[in-house]
Amino acid sequence: MNDQEDTQEPKTDSKVEELEKKVAELTETAQRAMAELQNAKKRMEEEKNNFAKFACANVFLQILPIFDSFERAKQNKPEDLNDNDWAQGIEAIVKQFEGIMEQFQIKKMPTVGEKFDPNLHEAVAQGEGEKDIITEEFEGGYMMENQAIKPAKVKVGDGS
């Protein structure tokens, strides 16, 4: 019987080793599948967030010209209208717009005195001034989370 037992033990050991190897393979496959699932979830969440930002940016692109108009009206307010309720209403509207823009991380980009960057600015005129430095802003540009959503229309110095 000892001979029979000896021949069965190696079979059992090899079977155990085979099963352990199979368990290790399946565990590795399951871990890989879980990692892939987590990565897919992260990608989907990122894509969803990017889509929401894109949709938001598109809405703001439609509204920003109105904001620019209100801002110009505020800047060009005659002195004699400082205490006027209507003029103060315009200023309140500008502040409301600014508050909403801040919530969505939309900022007006700096222009005059800055170096011209074709990724941020659209040169619509060139004239006297330091080469490649913005000398005048015709229309404001805006950034959302450090990405340009609307280029600023500017005048750039030609170096003369």
C-alpha cells in the first residue's frame, strides 16, 4: 500500500500546484478587470465633466457679448449719472454677471501691455508700439479654467 500512497501523493501535490496556479491566474485576471473598470469609470466621469464644461462654455459664448455691452455702458457712464438709479442698475447687472462668471471660473484675460499670443488673442490691427505687445483691446477675451473660450480682439505694436 505504501507504493500506492507514494504514487498518489505526487499526483495530489501536482494537482494542488495546478489549482494554485489557476487561482493565481484567475486572481490576476480579476484584478486587471477591476483596474480596467475603475479606469473606465474615471474616463467616463472626466468625459462627462468635459462635456458639461463645453456646454457651459457655449452658453457663455452667447452671453458674453451682452456682458461686454453692459461693461462698456458702465465704463462710459457720464459723471452726472453717478447717483442715477438706472446707472446704478447697470452697475448691479455687471456685478451679477461677474459673480456668475466667477462661479464658473470664467475670467477676462489681460490684454493691454501683454505679449501677443495667437492662442489667446486675435490681432485685428497693428500700429505704433513695442513689437508684439498689445497696445489696445477692441473686444475682451475670456478664459474658463485657464483655457481660452473666446479670444480677445486686439491691436498689436509693430515695433515702430
